[in-house]
Amino acid sequence: VQLQASGGGLVQAGGSLRLSCAASGTIFSIRNMGWYRQAPGKQRELVAVHTRDGSTSYLDSVKGRFTISRDNAKNTVYLQMNSLKPEDTAVYYCNVLSAGRPLNSWGQGTQFTVSS
């Protein structure tokens, strides 16, 4: 499975950003997908999950601010991020989930920085 995350950049606190992750080499519609992030000096953490059945779940710190969605026709999963905070600054990655664990090796991810 190949995953290409995009959409990062620089945004001010309180702003919004949408990340995209395009998948290939898999039957996307049957996959559970997740967005992860890794801030400098911290471990990678799971931010949001979108199951193949349409269920979503979020890290507590992003609930109410982030929304994960997917377009199976485009083999793409999105992460809409609103009310951004400096602590959201990280490299964001997407991955296929299997039994709750990332299935693929990690790609480059997409970096964004929230300035205060």
C-alpha cells in the first residue's frame, strides 16, 4: 500500500487546515484508516480513526476540533482541523489500520506548524 499525505504548512493559532492522504495499491473502501502525528521529541500518537463502516474516533485533545472523513471513490482520507493550537504542531501521517495497529511502514508524512 502506498500512502501520500499532503496539505501541511504554516497556520496561525485558531486557524484551519485540511490534510489529505491518497492511497493506492489496496482496496481502499475495505480499510480502516487512521491519522497519526508526531511532535518533536514525542512519540507518535493516533489522532483519528475512520473505519470502513463509517465510525470515527478521536484523540481526546482534538475532539470537537478535528474531523476525519474519507472519499472511497478517490481513495483518499482527510483530516479537517479547526481551532488549531500550537500544540497541534507535528508531522502528520496516515496509515491503514489492522486490528487497531498501523499496517504500513511510515512514509514522509506532512508537516505543519501552528504559530501562536
